Amino acid sequence: MNEFELIRTYFAREPVTRPDVALGIGDDAALLRPPPGQQLVVTTDILVSGVHFLPDVDPAALGHKALAVNLSDLAAMGAEPAWFLLNLALPEVDQAWLTRFCQGMFELAHRHGVALVGGDTSRAPQVTIAIEAHGFVPDGKALTRAGARPGDHIYVTGSLGDAGLALKYRLDKLKLTPVELNAVAECLDRPQPRLEEGLVLRDIASSAIDVSDGLVADLGHILERSGVGARVELKRLPLSVIYRAHLKDVGWDLALANGDDYELCFTVPPANLPALEKIKSRFPDMAEIGMIESGSGLRIFDADGKLYAPKAAGHDHFR
């Protein structure tokens, strides 16, 4: 199978069609129609075997995650997803692997109405996946990292640290029961981008970011871009029942700095708290974890009111 047969077989017949795609896969470039009054939001992520995922990962889970991490970025901007490009480098054409990879990727794409409109394929020593996702947000409505102000409340969706538990298990650094493993493995392998939350938060939140590199690092980006500081209380961190069962073994740092959670961390001005309460029935798993303060830097307090210093600051590819 040559490169063009690979594209026709696995990617050109993808299941999502959109009226704003005038020309998709099959030419030198795609022709797309951004709607009037909308800004185009563009993001990209790269996943490399042995760096971002273990070589023996389920290809369907990998296909899901490769797209999900990009959709999570769009969610953090309050954007509605529309299109994506896929660049895929493989050591060889493994048809069984490609079938599973496409199954996972296109299931997620179909769920959110995102169309594959192009990309590239190549041979490489290891599997490398780069996706570029595009979405829309009304003019002036995008959530950014730069809007937090002193007095804003800090929130997180979902729970933190379960993906870290799964990774620790796979690296033989933690024992989990089969039931526990099944639950946390879903968090690591198939994160669910918080797209619905992002859409409603663009009228409520003052800033937002997706937690991909760890809460400490990602909240730190908000603080740096907004020119503010913050305090966070450990007892308020949203942890699953499984994480709390292993808290004595793993400590707080997986929840604070491991990354791979793909939840949203966002700030809400006091005046918008009533609006946030109104959406809590739809999104009950939003936990307040702290406050934005004047000054700079992040201070974390334990249950006794003492400063807590995590041993890690979050994921960094070059640290």
C-alpha cells in the first residue's frame, strides 16, 4: 500500500461532513468557509511514541487522545470545534493498527461534528502524530489566560490525578485493583474534552486553561499572563474516590503536577458567581479550589494552613 492508497483507504472517507467545508481531502489544500462574525481559533499538538504514549498503547485509544488533546485546547478558549488536520508518521503501514487508530479518532470526531480536512503522511522511525484543530468563537468572546483579577474564584472541572495513577500503574510504580485500573485508565487513554463547559463559560469566566501539564504549571500560566497571584487549598482539590484511597501512597503531587487530566481550570469574578450557580445543575463537577490575589506566584496551603511545596512543577518536555 502506497501513501495515496493509505490516505484514500483510511482518511478520505471519514464520517463527518460540514457545509463550511467547500473542499476537503484530495487536493493541494482545503477550501473552508469561516462563518461571519466569528474568530478562527487554531491549536496544534504533537504526540511522539515513547514520549507522550507507551509504544504498546491501544491504537483506538491513541486515535481518540490525539484528537481529544486538541479539542481540549479549543474548549479552554470557549470555541466550537469545526475542522482538523492530521499529520501522521509511521515506521510501516500496519493495516490493523490504522483501522483501530481511525476508529478511535473518528468516533470522537463524529461525536463533536469535527471534519478531517487534510494533513500529511510520512515514514519515520517511530509513530508521531500531529493534529491541528480549528474552531470558532464569536468576536471578542474568546476565553484567554490573561483575564484573571484579584478576587476572582478559581475552579476546576472534573477530578485531578487519575491519569497519573494509571501511568504509575503501567510503570510498575503503583498497585491497583482491576476495577480501579479500568476507571483511571479511561482518564489517561480517553480524556473527554470539556467542550460544552467551554461554550457556557465564555460568558462567565474571566480566564481559562486546560490542565494538560498539571494544575500547578497551567494555573501558573494564567497567573503569569494575568499579572496576578493565587492561593489554592489542598483540601478543596477535586479527587476521585480511587485517588483518595491511594492518597497516602501517592501524595498530592499527582493531582497537582502530573498532567494529562485535560480538565478546565478557570476563574470567575464575584459578579458572575450567580450565573455559574445556574449552570451547576448541568455541570455539577465544578469545584472551587482557591482565589486569585494581588501580587504574583501560587501559594498552596494544606489542611493545617501551612504552605505546601510540590516536588514537581508540572510536565516540561525539555526539563
